[in-house]
Amino acid sequence: MNGRGRKEAAGGRQIGGRERVGGGRREQDRGEKERTLRHGGRYKWLWITTIFHGLTVEMVSYWVPDIDSFWHGQTMVMFLGQRLPLYVMLVYPSFIYTASAAVAHMKLKWWAEPFAIGVSVVLLDIPFDILGIKFLWWTWHDTDPNVYDRHYWVPWTSYYFHATFACGFTFAFHGIRKLISSEKDKFTSAGFFRELITSVLTGLLGMPLGVIQFLPLYHPLHDSNNIHTEVCVCLFFAVYVMIIWTGDRQKAKELAMQSSTNSSPRKNRFLNELVLGVLLHYSFYVYLVFTTKPENIVSYGLHEPVGPCHEKVPITTAFGHVLEKNKYLCLNNYDEAIFDFHCIDKKNLPSPTQEWYTVCGTKYPNHTEYIIIICGFCAFGLYYYLQLLMFSYALPRPRTVKPKQS
């Protein structure tokens, strides 16, 4: 299961682990908002802009046929034709805002910081992605070539997506403001209207700036040369890490030449909203992997449409290659080990062209392996974030702008 695989197409009312994700996400999100308001400056605009970015990504993903390849499970509050759960909109600030604020402690060069934020977002995403698909919080298209190669049934391209889109978002958020304002401090507000323009444009441009990053590696290797997506992702992250390391070393040389008295004091570094949010985030997934039984989960809602097994639809790639995927989920020949139909009567199996039906979760093939992989990634991610938040430089503070004297 640890490489190739495929995902499915489901959505649905969750019985079991799904009900817990909203509560945990809301608690983490509440802490981030409190911290955002406390620090002021552009931090509140950063939080708001992640929502605009998330709406753009989700809407385009649902409405462009070539990339419409996943279905969220149904929750109590849904938008966009039963496609978008409310909690998903809180995932974007939970990941991107947390990563941005944590990486700000590193004081990287402007050209290295977005790549560090991309990697940091992926570290938050990995346990979310692995358990999310296993617990049927969402499902993926069974045969789409862009999500065909899997890591514990998570498309390798999902990690690529999270890194590139967060990176593109960060370039846009700071770059656009720099173009329309003379304010030098990147976290000091340039005024309501300039920040609103920046926020809206970033929400629109973060996604295309992320898509562009699929062109140098993913499309030529995967589409033109049939190289497994795992290889593309490993090469891609190697490039990101080299850029981050270069930026960090250059900044270290500059700081070594400055007096240590120039650094701001670290107050409450062991206890703040971000530290608590990260602890809650990783603890939540460790709790889930020990306690939730995926075979008891039932997902009722939008899924990949069921139909004839051999009907294909074309997918045009950025390089002009025409790939193909099955138009329908084939009930007699699908490769999705994370769901089946054991919890429903055979006479209630979905009929041809039906897209609203029930799927059932399946047992862990090796529960111990899932425990090891989730706990391992959570431990590494927690260590990484605690190093940034507690043992790095102080968080950049917005400069206080004094009102003009009349």
C-alpha cells in the first residue's frame, strides 16, 4: 500500500472519526484568530487572505473537469452544491497561517521564506491527509493519472500541491503589497484599501503561482516520461530544501556580524497560541490513529459517479499531452482499498450514473504500521515546529504607525 494505489470518489455523512475533525479544527483555529488579533498589523490580513485563497482553490477544483478528482464527505454545513464542508475552509488558515508565523521566526531571505512555508505546510498536512482518506473524510478519483500514484492512499501530488500552493500564496501576499506600497516592514499594515487589494489579488493568484511550479519537474517527468510521482515529489522537495538551506545560511552570516542586542526579547516562547495549536494538531491525529476504527465509518453522500467500466474521458496536461481516466467508477473493477460496500445490502448498491450513495470504511491492513507512520510524522513535525516557535528568533512585530499630527 505504500506506493501505488488509487483513491476513490466519495463524500458523505461520517459515523466515527469524521465528527471529531471539526471540533479539533475549530479549537486550533480559535487560538490562531486570538493570536492574530493580538499581534495586529498584517497578521490579521494573512489569516483572512488564506480564506480567499482556499475558496479559489476549492471552486476551481470543483468546476474545471480536468482537475475535478476528489469529493469531500458530507458534514452538517456544506457549500457549493454539497461539495465544500465548512471545516475545510478553516484548514487553509490552520495550515498556511501557522506555517507562515512559525517560519517568520527563522528570519529567512525573502526569496527563501515561501519555500520554507511550503515545506512547513506539508508537515502539518501529512497526518491529516493519511488519516483523512482512511476515515473517508474525502475520496479521490479511482483512475485519474494525476492522483494515481499513492502513499498510504494519499496521492503524492497532494503533498506537491500543498507545498507549491502555500509557496505561491506567500510570494503573492508579500510581493503584491511591495508593489503597491512603500512600506518596508512586511508585517506592518499599509492601510485598509492597499491590504484589501493585496488580499483579494493574493486569493486569486496564489493558485496559478502554485500550478506554475508543476511545470519544471512534475509534468515533464510524469506526463512525458512516465516516471512515478514519488520520484517527482522527492526531487521537488530536495530543491525546496536546498533553497531554504541557502537562504538560512546567508541570513546566519548577516546576523553573525550584528550585535546580539539587536534581537527582540522572547516572551512567552514556551506558551502561546501557535505552540498550543501545533500541540493540539498533532495530538489529535495520534489520538485518532489509536482510537478510531475505520471499518465502522459510513460515508453517505457525493461520490465518483458509478457507470460503465470502459468509458473514458480525456485529460489535457499543461504540456499538451492527452491522458485519460475512467468516466465512472467501475464497481466490478476498482482499486480503492480504503472503502467497499460491506455495510449495505447488495440490492442497495449504487446504480449506473448514480453519484449519491453509501460507501463503507475498511480495516487497517496493518494497524501497527499506521500507528508508527502517524506517530513518526507527528513527532517529527512537532519537533520541527517547536524548534521554530520556541528556540528560533523572535517573531517579527509590525511597526507601530503613529497618526499624523494635524
